[in-house]
Amino acid sequence: MALKNTVLVLTQQLDFHADLVIAELNRRFVPVVRFDTADFPLRATLIARSQAGSWVGAIEAPNRSIDFDQIASIWYRRPTPFELDPTLSPSGQQFASAEARMAIGGLLRSVDCLWVNHPEKMVTADYKPFQLKVAGDCGLAIPTSLITNDPGAVIDFFERCKGEMIYKTLSGGMIVAESGDIVSIYTSRVTQDDLRDEGSRVRYTACLFQELVPKKVELRITVVGEHVFPAAISYEHAERVAVDWRTAYQDLRYGIHQLPQEIHHKCLALVHKLGLRFAAIDMIVIMYNQKSTPLTSKILLNVRYSVLSYVQPIEICHRTLQRTSNPRRRPQHARRSIHD
């Protein structure tokens, strides 16, 4: 029987964070294979045979081989779409892509190994309404939200928010413009003028609106297994990133943040309940007055699963290595219920 000790990293050619992890795996003499699904079928060959109720075989690519029976863990990082023969018709390319997806996806799912993260769990966790529901179940505060395609409901929600309302996408906000360029749709504040001029366009699809919550600090909380790495995000020009810090990366500063134990445990519970082994959580710290006493609360905004933090990269890399290169190792306290 082959020794299952290989780490398979599924990612694109340019991936700095994967580079760090792979370099460290090599330094530790852990067998690792990097593969981008874009290499199939033009630059990689698949041969898999059913045998004794399982699949045996490999994907052969230039300078590397992925033997299914040697895979101990899979890091599903950032693989890109299959590249197909350009001479195929559009319908032929669609069919070839679907067949490749079912073959590669089905064979890898048939491997008994650790996933970081499993594709099905990632798909489920990507649904923002579900994220917010699970976060609430875990005891995390979430913004007051509305999902609708009814312009009248938006106006009513705007009034209940006293004009402090934002719009954010449900699907990630990356679209292809008519020019072919990729355009990002960032979280944005909604004004009375926006509702007057554009409010009727809400009917075109489902839209997510939330109350605009004043923030003191923004957090990016990276969770790897049982380890939590909170980072505080500050800005050189706060007015540029008042709603969405992604609009001005060049103005951002990062530092380590100390989470209260209660929030620490709730973040772990959220990631576990979503079925993820790695995630990055966006939260804000808010300040408000109650009888002139400043209090701090943390509100969840979003959960991501393919981003490494900008602080403590070496420690996060180390914990990622532990998850991928020791798939059978479980922390002693991992046996407890996430509700303990």
C-alpha cells in the first residue's frame, strides 16, 4: 500500500501565500505537489481506474505527478478554470469543461484525506445570508439587514436606519464590464439621492442592505484549525475607507489585536459550524454610550476562506502547515462540542 503523505496544493501559478507554505513544506521534507486545474486537459493527462471500490491512478503534468493513493491532504487554495482547446466550439468547450469538472472534482472528492477547505463547505459558507444566520447562532452580533427586490421595502428600511444605510453585494462583487475589464463593486453608502435616482433598479435582482454601523476599529480575524489570529486594520486617510477598506489598500496599516476570550471562542464556533478548517472573518469594533460609559461591541460583517492575514504571516503559515502536513492529528480539546 502506498504511503499517504503528499500534500496537494490546488492554486494558480501566482500565489504568494501558497509559495510561503510550499517552501516551508519543502524545507521540512514533506512531499508536496502544486497543481492548477487550468493545466487540465491541455498540459496534464488523467488516468484513473476503479479498483476494489475505489479509484487508483494519477494526474500527470510536466515535472510532477499526482497519485491519488498518496494524497494525505488537499489545500484548496485558488485553482483557476480549465483551459480548453480553443478550436472547440462554444458548446464543445462548455461540454468539455463540465466533463473535466465532474472527473477531476469527483476523483479528488473520492480521496480519503483532509481538505483545507472542502469545496462543498466553501460553497455553503459563501452564502452571505447563511453566514449571518450561523454567526447569530454562535452569539455574534450582526448588522440589521434587509434582502429584497422591492424598492418600497428599501425606502422603509432606509427610514428605519435614519438614513444610515449601506449596500453590499451578495456574490462577491466582481463583474466583467462590456470592455472585458474586471470591475469590483465595493460596499457603498446609500443616500436619499441614490434612492430617488436609482431606487427602481432594485427590482432587477435581490439586493442586500444593512445599517451603517459607526466603527472604531476594523478586524481581520484569521482562523486556522484551533488557532485564532486577530489583526487590526487602521488607515492613514480614514475618509477614503469610511465604508469599505478595500477601496484604498495603499492607506492601510496592520497590527495585532487582542480579542476578548468570548469573541475568540465564538469565532472558533462559527468556523467549526461552517465546516471550515481555515477562514478569515471581517468584524468591526464599535463604540457607543450607555449612561456615559463607553462600551465596545464586535459585529460580524463577512466570512472569507481563501485569505491569509497581513500580520503574523509566519505563525499563520506554521499553523497552516500543521493542518496540511499532519491531517490525522487532532488537538486534544477539539473533541469538545463547539457549544461548550
